[in-house]
Amino acid sequence: MKNIFLFFSLLLFMCACVQNKTYTALDPENFVSTKDGKETALFTLKNDNGMVAQFTNYGARLVSLYVPDRDGNFQDVTWGYETIEDYFNSTDIYCGPIVGRYGNRINKGKFSLNGKDYQLTLNNNGNHLHGGTQGFECKVWDTEYVSKPGNDVLKMSYYAKDGEEGYPGDLDISVYYSLTDDNALKIEYQATSKDTTIINPTSHAYFNLAGTSDVTILNHVLKINASNFTPTDQSLIPTGEIRKLTGSPLDFRQPTAIGKRIDTQCEALIYGQGYDHNYILDKKNKQITEAAVIYSPESGIEMSVLTDQPALQFYSGNFMDGTLTGKYGDVHNYRTGFALEAQNYPDAPNHDHFPSAILNPGETYTQTTIYKFGVKE
Ligand code: BGC
């Protein structure tokens, strides 16, 4: 009798644990290693409301992000791994890093600058994606906490040499991460180059606002402030056309559940195997404006993306196949995470009517992108 009582008590306790996954901050010891002779580590930022963000300098990555849900419980809303070894083994999905030198795709890795042709490394169906085979996400960035007015700031810097992955010009890039007291993760970029080059860095954080990656993101309700997008060919390279979204299942100007139209049989959704598209934001200048708002009915967590960039890549995790397991044992399954990447248009160096991605010596590239969190009842 006593044994049966113990058995049922244990069962009840296990069920309670499964229902209320307790998210605890990661162990910094698991991030201590070396790569290319440089030390890796885990870094933490906090704000006055208890929000916590963790990063590793391997790829300037966001590792975890704890934000309050509608009941005031903190949920980890970003994908990541529990050890640096896991990151070393999972570079191809770009989990949380700053990607570059050119985030997104460049047609056949070719472009010309000042009359000279360049060939970048090819790592995606004969095209160049996210900076190539050893892009910024594989590098160990120099990292320090710096004091700026307001909250703590984490400064991560990388010096990309002329010729790296085929790009011209020694490039000095710094990314400043901070958590503000209005519950926003702010990412500011600055870069200069010794020679003329091209640049388009972006944060490749995956999110699941339900607070667990065990469920798909198809219930998330998304709004994107874009009236146009850049259609692509089958390998997701822009054709050069700028097309209106009116009447298309890609139009998110009215808040809509991601899953509602994702399997519509139209060319764009077939090519992307779901959403994997560049949205041209409705804006005229480099002001920071709201690009998107996304909400999880499960947790009540709402995230707004604000940026000074001209475009936003919305990727609904269509190429996830469940082979990788992230934090808390959550399997990275098909469409269980999404990315909203603020950036220039893909393949801009090959289209004169797309915004310029050129950085000249003496100029400073800047970008500000903010992921701001709140709750909806
Ligand atoms: C791209 C996807 C790609 C994914 C992972 C996204 O930014 O748009 O096509 O599969 O990154 O590399």
C-alpha cells in the first residue's frame, strides 16, 4: 500500500514538472573552450524587470532570452544549446549568431565593385548564404562589457580580413547588445572597412514565443509592415522584381496566424517550402520604425521588431528536420522556430535598384534593431 502511494506521488510530481518546465539560466562552465586559439565564454545581461539575456562570443550569439509571459512567469523564447560543443556541431542552422559579412543570399556568390569581379564561397545550392562556409557565426568575437548611459552593454567585435570568404577589404565590425528597462533587446552595429566592400549583417536568432520549442510556431499571429516583397527563383535568389503583396498569402499587413496560409500552393511558398521571404518595409528613410509584431496565444508573449533597415526576412523554420536537440531537450523540429531578420535585400550587390550594400573607406556602416517584449491578455 505504502509503495503504491509513493508511486502515485512520484507520478504526480513528474506530471507537474512536465507541465511547468522550470527554465534556469545556463551554466557558464559549459561555454568555456577555445577555438582558433581564442577563448569562448558565456555572457549575461539583465534588466531591472528580471529579464535575462545570455550570449556566447562564438559567433556573437544570443543563447537564451528570458521574458515574462502573461502570468508573470519567465520563459526562454529563443533557441539555443546548453554547451559550446553543441554550437560547434550545429553551424548550418545559424542558431542565434550575427551572420555576415553579407547575411542572406548572393547569386552564385558573384558581384562586381568598381569594375572588379569577386567570387565568394558557395555554400547553398551553388549560391552564397550568410557569409559563406566560415562566416561571422564561426568566429570568436572579442567581447567586453562597456558602460554606456543606461543599462549594461555587451560589445562584441570581429576583424574580418581582406579576402575572407572572398570579400574585399579588412572589415572592423562591432555589435552592441543591451537589455533596456522597457523589456527590449537592442542590437546596434558599427563597421568600417579599409577598402570598398559590401556588408549586410543581421541577427539570426530563432524564436518560439510559446516558451518551449516543443510546439510549432504555426499558431503565432504575425503582422509585418510591408506592402511589397522580392520574389525569387527556386534557389531563393531574387529575380529583381519588386511585387505587391496585395491578395497574396504572403501578405501579413493584417495580423494573421502563420499556419493559416503557409501550405497554400503558390510559387513563392512552394520555393520557400513555407515562409522564407524578403519583405520590403513600408518606410522611406533610415528611421527606426516598427517592422513586425508577433504574438503567441499560448503564452501571451508579444514581440515587436523595430529597425532602421529597409527589409525583413521572415523564415518559418521550414528546413528543420528534428536532427538537432536544443536547450531543455527540446527537439528542433519542422517549423518550431521562426526568424525575423532585419537587413538589406538579398543579392542587393547584383541589382542597381535595390538599396546599396556598399561600404567605402572613411564611411561607417550602422544598424539598430530592437526586439521588444510585452504581453497580450
Ligand atoms: C534563410 C533560410 C535558411 C536559414 C538557415 C534563413 O535566413 O532565409 O533560407 O535556410 O536562414 O540557414
